[in-house]
Amino acid sequence: MGLVTSTEMFKKAYEGGYAVGAFNVNNMEIIQGIVGAAEAEQAPLILQVSAGARKYANPVYLRKLVEAAVETTGLDICLHLDHGDDFDICKSCVDSGFTSVMIDGSKHPFDENLALTKKVVEYAHDHGVVVEAELGKLAGIEDAVNVADRDSTFTDPDEAVEFVERSGCDSLAVTIGTSHGAFKFKGEPQLDFERLYKISELLPGFPLVLHGASSVPKEFVDLCNQYGGQIPGAKGVPEDMLRKAAKSGVCKINIDTDLRLAMTASIRQVFIENPEYFDPRQYLGPGRNAIKAMVAHKIKNVLGCSHKR
Ligand code: G3H
Ligand code: 13P
Ligand code: ZN
């Protein structure tokens, strides 16, 4: 019991054809909502902290909250740095007890990304910490309309093999048409599955990661908009596509936007229905419940990792 690396989680997920959810955390209610769902579902769990979250909440607070989650639930939790963009932030997380870090060198040319990733891998592995790397630029399929654009932004299967072998990374985030945020597709949602199959075929047994994997459920967008939100045209990755990815070597699926939508929709609703409320517990409590319901849904119906602890 305690903070663990993702190694065992990914091994079991790969063999079982399911994915582990990696959920972004920014405060106590978000952590409690996610952890409550993972506990109820007896699911493996990755909690991830972005640079923005560290800045917002103070890294010490977030780490202590995650430690509290482990202490109160007995769950094994992987504490992961999301999108570390240089060596120093990765080192700082390794030194402060994270069990996994992402070095995101995807904006650099191949050789620079490789050199940076290798440096982080060396330091992290020396300290028993695992490393996720990224190859390819995360852009929606709309931003890569023609084959030439896709080939220059999406992960190249042969390069992926070379990158994994030479960097020593433990998992690799690949780009096949997902993107961050609530506006992923202008037209019909579409992912480059042929590319994913090729990468996974060339890297048997190796865990792949899908970023930008929120589904942006219409009911939550509608709820937000109904209660005064302004997010028309939001569109995410259909859940059946995520289930398909989970059966093709994708062991980690990143979800942040859907948590934001669920929490914000519920808080908006509380205020519209109860304009007299001013105790933060009156809206943060329902916000926490909404996160818990969303994560339970992902675990059961999308990731397939219920009872896989
Ligand atoms: O991939 C990014 C995550 O959604 C984190 O977002 O940088 O606003 O914390 P953030
Ligand atoms: P979403 O914005 O689709 O939730 O993606 C989150 C993510 O990839 C965090 O790294
Ligand atoms: Zn991401």
C-alpha cells in the first residue's frame, strides 16, 4: 500500500486489454472525488499534477493531499507529473516523492527530445521513478487535414521504436488525432487507428499513453450552458474509440477536461438553484460528488479497469 510506480499497473492493463485512468488534480475536492470513485470501484489509479496545478496549489499541498488519500483509503496510487517540460521540474518531482514523471519534449526536434528524455530517464531510474515521454505533436485531426500534415505532427511508428529503444522511457504518449481541451473536433470525431495499431505492433508489450482523451459528454456541456456557461460547439473523443484504444496497447488514458466540466456544471447548477448559498461547502461538496460520478463512469464504462487493483 502507498505511492507506487505505474509499472505493475501497466503490465496488468496491457495483458488485460484495459487502460488505467490518469486524472488531473488541482485541489482537495478533486482528489477526494477521484479517489472515492477508485476506492468504490477497486480500480488502479494515477493522479497527475501539471505545472499549472503546482503553481496554483503549491506542490507540497498536492503531495500531502495525495498522501492523505493513500492513508485514508489504503489504495495504491501512482503520483505522476503531467507534461514536465524541462529537466528541473522532473527532478523536483522525483526528489519530492513522485513515483512517475512525464518529460514532454515533443515540441523539440527528435534528437533534442531524445537527449532531454534520456537525461530525465537516467535521473528518475536512479531514484526508482518511471518516465513517460512524448513523440509527435498533440494536434487534433482537424489541424492535420492532409497526409503530409499528419505525418509531420502525428507519431511516426518507426521513430517511436527508435525513440523508445534509445531513450529507455517506460511509456510513450503518442499522437493520433486527440488534443487537449473541450474543442477537439470541428467535424466528425476521427482518430488515426491504423497508426496506433502500427505503433503497438512494432512495440509489443510496451505501454502507450493517450493524452487529450476527454469525451466532453454532451449532457455536461448542455448543463454548463443551461446554467449560464458559454461553451457551444464543444466536442470530445467518443467513448467507444477510447475503449478501442485501450485494447490496442494504450495503458494510460488522460482525463482532465471532463472533470472540469462535471465539477463546473454542478457548481453552476447549485448557484442557479440556490442563489442564497455562500458557504463553500455547499457548492464544493456537490462539485466533489460530480467528480466522483464522472470518474466512476470512466472506470466502469470506458477504461474497463473496475476491480483490477
Ligand atoms: O494537459 C493539460 C492538462 O489538462 C492540465 O492542464 O496545464 O491547465 O493544469 P493545466
Ligand atoms: P483532456 O483535456 O482531453 O482532458 O486531456 C487531458 C490531458 O491530456 C492531460 O495531460
Ligand atoms: Zn496531456
